[in-house]
Amino acid sequence: MVEPNTRNEFRQIAETARRPVHDRRRPGRVDYLPPALIPLLRRQAPRPSTPGLTGPGRDDLRAARGLLFSFLAGILFWVVIGVLVRHFVGV
């Protein structure tokens, strides 16, 4: 059995836990801000994280060309599958 004194302590702890905690941060502050955005919000020039990935001679369309190639290869693959199914199954 719980002692009467301990019950009062539990009750005080429960009342303290129910009280809202006052937020000391300034009003309108965002809870989480990615560290990469801090220079942009402070209007500082962002530094490239890896040197050599930007500048003259860099192929900016390389990723787009890879996507286009994958898309066309997928279309060709499914056309070949469709022709083979139509030829052998006769749908």
C-alpha cells in the first residue's frame, strides 16, 4: 500500500506535469530548420559542398539525358514484349 505522504508527492508530480511549459523562443520561430537553408535565409552566398561539380565544362543535361535514355529503352522493351506476345500467343 502507498503511504499517504507518497500519494501527495505523486499528486504534485502529476499536477506539475500537466502544466503547460512556456515557450521562451521568439514568436513565429520554426521548430526545425535544415542547416543548408541558414545561409540562404541570411542572404549569404551558398558555397558548393563539393568543389569541381559546377563551372564551365560541366554537363548540366547529363541527368536529363540518362532519364530520356531510360524512358526510351523502357518503351522499346515493352514494344518488343508486345510484339513477341502477339506473335506467339496470337491475341
